[in-house]
Amino acid sequence: MKRFKLLVMALVVVLSAFALAGCGSSDQKAGDATNTGSTDASLQTVLDRGVLRVGMCPEYPPFESINENNEIVGFDPSLAAAIGKEWGVEVECINTPWEGLIAGLNNGDYDVIMSAMSPEEATAATKAVELSENYYELADVIVVRADNTDIKSKEDLAGKIVGVQDACSAAQAAEDLPNQGIKVAKLNHYTRNAEAYAELANGRIDALVVSLTYANEQAKNNPGYKVINDPLHNVGIAVVAKEGSVALINKINETVNKLKANGTYDEIAVQWLAAD
């Protein structure tokens, strides 16, 4: 009887060992499946398609605007085209309202956003993004009417009515003025910079805040405006992709650095941003 009990106990131990081994094998397979499912195909998808789809709001010359042939042109489209050439793919620029850029990215309407968008602007809309290294740096400055002699620096904005485009780096810079001890009389937010410029021209605001590049472009075409080059702050602009698109963003960083090294980036910058 005693020998029988020992035999049963030995059998239980052996069966338990097999059961544990089976569990371990099952867990390993599950882990392998998870790892396979998390593979980042963001870059390969673009290469296989043969087209890099780029979302941008073409209302911000010289970074992006629509020319007389109804084509999107500017620094961002040209840089995107140079990236596509390096990869051997076409580039499709997709016209999208500024306020809809992040939503379009999340919907899969395009692979990346290149639209003079800062990391702060992107992450204010959602944290679920991947960001490239900054490929350009913008300064947000003050614009006044050409006949204005009262405003010569950001400190002179105290007590004045100031306009900004909503949900952009210039708005963030203007909203930060009280933290610098500069209290404006009123800060007006507009959907587009064009609206703020119209309000300035009509005398309904005293000044507006906008990026230096855009301000120079407007002043070049309209002598009624004057740029006060006393930056409120500097902000970088980056390529924005969906969260998890690490391979795509890494390749963009690598390619932009290559374009800077071989002189292509500088050629594009001189063509579109020489006013800076």
C-alpha cells in the first residue's frame, strides 16, 4: 500500500511538470504574437505605396500657399518633395484646414503633417503623436501699421489691443505676456492670420503677433505694415506623425540631416525663406 502511494505521488509530480512546461510554451507563443503584432510598418507602408502623403494648411506663406496654378508651393512642400526624392516615392500634399490637421492625421488621411507646426501646437491637440527633430526655428514677432510710432518693443504692448491667430505658437506667446509683466488691454483671437491683419489695417487692434517669416512676407507685399523684430519667443517646427510611427519619423530625421549635409536644405531655404 505504501509503495502504491509513492507511485501515485511520483506520477502527480511528473504530470505537474508537463503541465508547467505546457503553460510556459503557451505564454512564450503569446509573447511572440504580441511582439509580431506591434511591428512598426509606418515607413514600409509609405515605401510600398510609393507615395508620401503630407497634410498641410496652405495659408501660411512662404511655408505653404497656393499659387496661380492652384498648386501648393512653399518651403514645406519643397522640403517634402526633397525627402520623397531621396526615398524614391512621390509626394502628395493634401490641403487641410489648420484646425483639422491633427484630426486628419488620426483618421489616416495622410502619413505626416508638415505645415510649420511646432511640437507645442501638435501636443496641445493630442499627446498621441510622434515628432521629428525640429527642422526650422521660428521667432514670433509684433506687426503694427506702418504709421505706428508707439510700439517699438514687446513691452510697449502693455495697455494695447493685440490680435493673434488662435491655436498657434503666436497665440501661446501672446498669452504668456502677463508672465513677463506685460498686461495687454485685450487679446483678440482670430481663426486666421488674414483676419487679424484686416483688423489691424482697419485700426480695430493696435498690433498682432505672428511668426517673423510670415510677417516679412506680408510686409514685403504690403508697405502698410511694419515688423517689430523683438521676438516674444522662438519655437521650432517639426514633422508630426501618428503615435507609433517611429520608423517613419526616424527616417525623416535621417533624410533631413542628409539634405542639410549635401546643401539641398539650404537651397530650399534660400528659395523660400530668404526674407529672414
